Amino acid sequence: MRYRIIEFAELASTNRHACAQLRELADGDVIQAAIQTAGHGRLQRRWLSHVPGNLCLSLVLKPRHAAPAALPLVNLSQLLALGVCRVLEAQGVCATIKWPNDVLVGGRKIAGLLAETVFQGAGELVGMVLGLGVNLNLTAKMLDTIAQPATSLAVETGNPVEVAAFRDAVLRDFFTACDEFLGSGFSMIRQAYLARCPFLGSQVEIRRAMAEPLRGVAQDILPDGALELVTADGTVHRVDLGEMFAG
Ligand code: BTN
């Protein structure tokens, strides 16, 4: 699949820009900003990106392969997270995934994804915006200002990182696989994804919007990318959405 990078020196948020311009943007457009003044993540968190040297971009996807309900839209962020892992590994860094799509190194977050899907009328897909932030050149001092444990590629390797080279490697990985993935779904990457899930078998807590947290053992990642969790009373739960924390 072809893609086109549209670069900005500064945006409030690449996701916000891509969502606002979604009707004018094309499938495969990539909005990148050198800095974001209001970068944000899931659960209303801010994403530290007001300093240059990091990867802040949003992919615009308008798949027309099938009706939206038949497309693995929710899994696209898992494909992108896996791609980020592969690019980090190519640089000698061991990366893992915290379901569904956080990328960690040594248990510290290095990349986060924010997917937003826009529909109109009777379920017509306008498009999807898949935001990706990767800490590439944040210093240890800057990382200390983040509320949760975080790291950057430069801290991990001891070397400065070239943002464009990292971006191109991630986008190549994602867009090379994207068409086939839209046809076959999560099962295409399940084994590679599972190989990077060290939390399986551990006690976790899943926080969900509008629902009580769920605590239990993370047992498996199902063939469609959902999490299988077993609570203390032995009940097996399927979890489609949520944020995972050590339980
Ligand atoms: C998270 O882990 O909660 C998701 C973080 C997503 C951050 C990226 S940076 C590029 C894009 N623009 C945003 O405002 N957020 C996403």
C-alpha cells in the first residue's frame, strides 16, 4: 500500500489535525509533526512531545476492502505496535507489547498508540486515524517528568536517533503488511505478537471506560486479538477494549 508523508514543524496534535481534516485526506496519508503542543494519549493522558527529536505521527486509513464491520480495524494498532517492536529489535533493543498496543522496553513505555475511528450516516466509515508516538531522543531527565515509567531509544542505546530513518522503517513495515492484514486479520500476526507478550500468565488489572476494573490472570490473546482473562472465581472473560496494568 502506498503512503504519503505530510510534515509539519508544529501541531497541537497530529491526531487532532488528521481527524479535523479527515474528509480531505487520502488513504495512506501520514501526518507528522516535529513537535506537538497538545499531544495526548488514551484516558485523557498528555503525551510528552513539545520537544523535538521524537516520532509523532498519525496514519489516515480509509480501507474499502469490505464493509467496515468485516474489517479488522481494531487490530490495526496491534499491527503497528508489532512493527515498532521489529524496528526497535533491528536496533538491538528487546521490545515487548502490553496488550493491546503499548510498546515497552525493560518494562518502561517507549511507544503509545491512539486509534480514532470516524463513521457517518448508517455506519459508513469516513476513516480511521492511527496515532503513534515513539520516544526516540528524550533524555533521562525529561523521561522523569512522565507519570508512568518511560524510556527512549536514545537512553536504551546510548546513541542519538535519526527520526526520519526510524519513521521510514516503521511505515515500511506497516504499509507492506496492511493490505494482506485487512484481508486476513489478527491471525496473520498472532504468533509474532504472542512472542512479545511477557504478561501472559501474570495477574493484571484491566481498566475500562464505563465499567468496573477487571482483575485476573491474563491467559491468552485470542485469534481476533482480544484478551482472555481468568478471574479468581475461575470465570473466563473475553476483553475487547481496555488498558492493562500490573494487578
Ligand atoms: C497512549 O499511550 O495513551 C497513546 C499515545 C499516543 C501519542 C500519539 S503522538 C502522535 C499522535 N498525536 C497525539 O496527540 N497522540 C498520538
